[in-house]
Amino acid sequence: TIFWVIFIGFFLTFNTFGSFAMAETEEKSLRTRLQKTSNALELLKKPCRGKKKLTSVDQWEVSIAAILKRYRTNGLFEINLQVTKHEKMTRRYLDRLPKTIESISINLDFDILESAVKQQINWEHPVLEDLPFMGKYKGK
């Protein structure tokens, strides 16, 4: 919940505890969770020994959803799965017809949605950006 406090004609937002230190700690933990999530998604792209190879879009979506749930970052990433199909003709001899082999490759791209991150951090407000005394509270 957010409490609104009127201060010299400006609206300031405070989190439930009313402490900027708590808000900064919350933001720091959110940033570390975002970093851990992006590292896990990067590892998901790389094929590893002993790991099951993800071959369908459904498997990719389930594993991505599990990572986002594990680090509590649902809605903070924009995720794009690009599917490309390759057809390869194998050569056959004599009376045998050539065989077509289809393979699917899936590429994962993701970005952090900074607008959603700023909404998650509930103490930031556009008015606070302009106030000169807020620089020390925002870590500047």
C-alpha cells in the first residue's frame, strides 16, 4: 500500500514503512533478482551436457515460466521466442527417393521492462526526480 503525504505542495510517496532505507533495500533486492533471472535465462540458451534439450516451444515456455516464478520476476521481462524451421534433403541412390528432414531451432531473446520495474518499486514518483533534496535518497 502507498500513503500520500503533502509536503510543500508536492506529493511524495512512501512505502508502508515510510522509510527510504527500506525502499532502497527493496530496490536492491529486486535488482539482484532481475540479475539472477537474466543469468538463468542466459544459461537456458546454452546447451549443456547432461541437460535435456528443449525441442518444442511449449518446453521453452514452461522452463521460462519456472525461472520467472523461482525469482519472482513475472511481468518484468519481455520474452521473445523465435522459431525457425530448416529443411534438409538427404541424398539417396538408385531407386530410392530423397528424404526430407525437418529440424526446428528456437532462439530466446529477452529484455528487462524498466517501466514495470519502476512500478514495482513503489516509492519512486515523477515529481521526486525534480526535487533537489531527493538526490541523496536515490543513491545519486
